[in-house]
Amino acid sequence: MTSLPKPGLKKLGLVTDLDICVGCHACAVSCKEWNTSGHSAPLTDINPYGKDPNGVWFNRVHVYETDDGKNTRTVNFPRSCLHCEQPACVTVCPTGASYKREEDGIVLVDADKCIGCQLCSWACPYGAREYDVDDGVMKKCTLCIDRIYNENLEESQRQPACVMACPTKARHFGDLGDPDSDISKLVKRRAGFDLMPESGYQPVNKYLPPRPRKDQTGTTGAPDHLEAPKSGDAGNSFLRWLDQALSR
């Protein structure tokens, strides 16, 4: 089994704002486009133009309808690898193919060592592992490691493809191990939360909860004002509902 490195100070990751994600799938498509020719290339597609298309996608967007008894709302929920601090996908790997980098906390797969046993996918509670049937190996989000460290790109372009493509700026990238970084301050300000914290895997990636709507309507007859959450209100009704939905 594979051991984890000592925890490092640098923890690169993503923060997704569920309040403004519109579910356009730009993150998923841009991720597919970049990684099809990137670090984990190619990403196999099966019957892409048929009635039952399938394939390898590192980003997937789920859509939920919530109902608190008074109001309903649509929540778009992007999901990819969370680059956990205690990733079971790494510790169950029998060959060392799945590993966590000490220098920045990114979790990767060494395709040359992977035997396709899929133990990592069974260990991941987030469903973030993808089995490429053509290559016979597991693949996953790399945080666009071949992009964020690419010195041939302008510094402003050295971000994951999903972040660059998001039209509403609902995705953010940075060092979540630095409490003074912009992304860490954003998480603190907006009461960002871990996905399924009870698993104990300590995901680096965070989510910002939807802000509760006030019960006032505009000329359209729909709620038109968003109220910022109270400090520390990560345990609101939406998060409790989300935890139940993902735990089924």
C-alpha cells in the first residue's frame, strides 16, 4: 500500500462558489479539451455521437432541486477530485501509482505503475476517479499541473483550465495552505465548507454555499435579493440537505 508524504505548507486547490455557478458545463468541457492532450492524455470517449455516449471526464456538473418547504431553488454542483489531505485513494493503491505530492499537495496517478485494479475508485467517496477502459488505467483531475507550472504561458494563464473558462468566475484557484492568500480569505469570508467532512479525508478543495434569499419580490415576482450568510453558518439547511443527498 502507498504511504502519504509529510503534510506540506503549500496546498494548491480549487474553491467553487455554488451561489453563482450556472451549470453551463464550461468547466467540464474546457477540462476535457485541455487534458485530452495533456498530462493524462488521451481521455477515451465511448460512442460519443450515439444514443448512449460515455467516456472519461475529470469534471462533472450535477444539478439539484432543493425545497425547504417555503422555497425551491436549483443548485448546480461541479465535482472533481478534491485533492484530500488524507486521501484513501492513495493509501489503498497496491503499486504506488496513486500518490500525493509533498511540494504542493496535488494528488496524481502514475499511469506506468497503475494496473487498473480500481481500488482507488472504490475508496473515493466523491466518485472522482475515472477508469479509462482503452488505456486500462485510472485517471483523475491533475489541477492542470502541466499548465499551472508552464513557464511558456503568461503568469495570468497559469491556472487550471476550468478556472480560466468559467464565465461567472465561480471557480477560484490558489494556495489554501496560506491563510493570507486571497483564496483562503474568500473561504473564511463566505463560510466555505468541506464536502462530506465526516469521511475524515480532509479535502483541500472547498465549496462556498448558496446565500439564503430574502422573502421579498421584485417586479418579476421572484426573489431578487441575496443575503450574505451569517458568520460560521456553514451548517445551514442547504448544507445539511447536500450532505444527505451525497451520502445516499
